[in-house]
Amino acid sequence: MTGGTDSTRHFAGLFSLRRVLVIGWVTLTTVVFCNVLIKFVDRQLLGANTRIPKFWPLSKFTLRIERIPLPDAPILAIVAIVVFLVATVYLLRTDRNSVVPVIVAGIALLVLTTLTHGVGPGLLRPLSAPGSYERAAIGIADPGGYYEAAVTVVDPIRFLETFEQQQLSLPLHARTHPPGAVFTFYLFEVLLPSSLAVSLVVGTLSLALAALLLFQLLETYYPRDVAQFTTFLFVLLPAVQIYALTTLDIVITVAMLGAIYCFTRESPLLAALGTLACVFIASTQTFVFVFILPVLAAFAAIRPAKRRPFVVVLIGLLGAYTLLAVVFEFNYLDSFAAASQQQNPGGFLLFAEPLRYLYTRIEDVAEIALFFTPYLGLLAIAGTRVLWRGARGLSTRDREPLVLFGAALASILGLFAGGVYHTGETARGVLFLYPFLLLPVAAALRATNASRARRALLAVAVFGQALLLQLIGDYWW
């Protein structure tokens, strides 16, 4: 199923160095201008107090210029740049087919850039492991997370049976997710010797699986070299480099990608049972797993052979949670209601705090776009036109990725309209969205005759922004 419609080729290459610099400058000035404007409108004209972040649209963020570990951080940054350059040259000149060097480079860069924060803030803080770091030193209050709850679990079955009773007494992140979020870290805690090992294994293994699944999904619709380079761009994304190590969100991304990969296979058995397994795993990690259901439904709408597997997924999911309710007395809907009440004590945000609802909707989209980089954002727009023209020409290879991309975009915007994600960190919370955003980017890359130098420059622009963001700020996981 690889290939595409060559007739859609409508631009000759990627960004020149001059355009990269101009786009970067325009992005920076636009972000600063919007930051000032939204605060001015809120405070001076409306007199409101909607808790707009100081560094909008970066919500959970603080500058760390004066606290960069010296000389460790600069040395690690230089090593990361060397690894990146070697990987880029190797991929563009020697091996343009395999995903293995992409995975190796992605993991190496992820660890190196994260370590610029130090072992404590970079690797242990996301786990919220008590005593593993100095919270006051990073200037961000951290109420704890899944790992802090996981290390207290003695009997997993009893924990599930009593989850609803103790849910609101758990650390903040643990109480707003299904119990599977805690079980994930409990499992790694049991299997691995230390919290540091948990951090490294969760991040690196999940990134490897995410890159492999994305590569195989892209290879379904695009030439192998395009799939490889697009996957390379994925591991270079600021969102991935900053948020993938240790966080539950990269685990959720793997589950979401697994569901789409299985559902797009020709095997009815894999499309039904494989997708069901992945969706179920995603549902145990986050209540926002519902994001994937409209995407599967849209794909089934254009592929009649996928309608029966989709029904199997829905019935299987319902059956699984009915069984959990009967055997373990765990009611998924009641747990969701408790989490929603905790997150929205005043009710639906649009009615409770209309201005904050509006501002956070804008913030959600802006933060996702910023961590996707303006370069890939522009390519995604161009690639959407490529896919649209191909789909109008009845190209299945263009129609299916267009539907996946469009359905994912509509699904996440629907969640935003429903008031989801009003506490920031959207680039982390919807890490699973980025693979879908890369589908039209791959179409744009396929439609170009860009030189190796231009592709390398694109990779430099993406990774350069990721490294810069990693170095200048602290991000609360």
C-alpha cells in the first residue's frame, strides 16, 4: 500500500536556511505578542482573574537560565548535538530504510537532553518519588503522581476493589486517571530494581515502541524512506524530547498507536482483537481514551471491512468493564465521574468560568502547535492539501491518512470543546495526537523533491527548537 499520487506534487523543496530563520523569528515574536495581548485584555480591559500562565502558552513552566547545571548541561547538550548530526547524516546518506537507527538515535537524544536537567529533576521528578530530588530547587510545586501511589500498593486486587473509595485521597495525577495508571508503575516497580530504572525503562521502551508503530503505520501509505524520515522527525519533536521520558503519556501514545496500527491491518482478527486489546489498555490509563473511538469509527466508515471489527471493539470494551464491575466491584463510569468532579468542582467550565474556558481552549491549541514546531505545522498544512487532492482523485493511499488525520483533529477539538485540559500541559497530555499530525507531514515530504541538505535543515530546525526549549526551562510532569 505504499506510494501516493505523484500528480499532487506542487512544491519543489523544503525550507531554505533563510526561511527557517524567518519562520523561527516570526514564531518567537508572535508568541511574545500573544502573551502580552491576552494578559492585557484579561487584566486591563476585563479586570478578570483567569490564571493566565506567566509564560503563556507554556502553562507548567519556569525559566531555569540561572539554574542550569554547569558544566554538565552544556556538555550533554554538545554530545546530543553530535549524536543528532551523526544520526542525520547516517539516515540521509547511508540507511534510508530501517527504523532501527531512528529508534537508537531517538532514545540517545531523549536521555541526553533530559539529563541536562540533572538526574533528580530530569529522571526522578516525573515519578514524584519522595526524597529523590529537591522540589524547592526547581521552583515548581509538585503534588505527586502515579509512582508515588504505586509504591504504596500492597495487594493489587484489593487496590482495584477499593479504588473508588480511596480515589480522591490519592496523589493528584493518580486520582484523575483510571487505576491502570497506578498499576503500570506498580508493575515496573515490581520488575525493576530502582526508581531510576523505572524512569529509564518506561521512557526508552515506550519511545522505541511508539517509533516502531508509527513507522509501520506510515509505511502502509508512504515510501519507506519517507516513513523513516517522518519517524525521525517524531522522535525529535519538542513534545517528545521534553515529555516522553518517564511520563505515562508516552505509554498512552503507544496504546493509541497500537490501536490504529492493528485496525488498519488487513487481518480481520488483528483488526478486531488487536485493536480491542490496545483500546482497553489505553482506557485503563486515561479517561481520554475516548479520543480514539471517533478515529476508528471514521476509518470504519470508509472501509466497510472494518465495521465488524469496530463493533467487536465496542462490545468487547463494554464487556470487559462489565466483568470488572461484577468481579471486582469497580465501576468505570463512577470513577470517571469522581475524577471529573475533582477536576471541575464548579461544573462545566464554560458555564462556571466562561473566560477561563475561552482562554484555556486557545492555550491548548497554541501549546500543541508550539511543541509541534512551526516548520512541521506549515508542512502539515501543505500535506493536507496534497492528501485532499489525492483523495479527490480516488486515491485510497491518500484518503485513508487524510481521514485518520481529520478524525483525530475533530476528536481532540471535540474534547477541548467539552472542557477537557484546562490545567495546562497540553503538549504532554495529548502526546498521542502528534503521530496523527505527522500523517500530512509525510504526504508533504513525499510530494517534494527536496535535497538531502534541505531535509537535514528541517531536522536541524525541529531538534534545535526541542533542545532550546529543553535548556531554557523547567517543565512540570
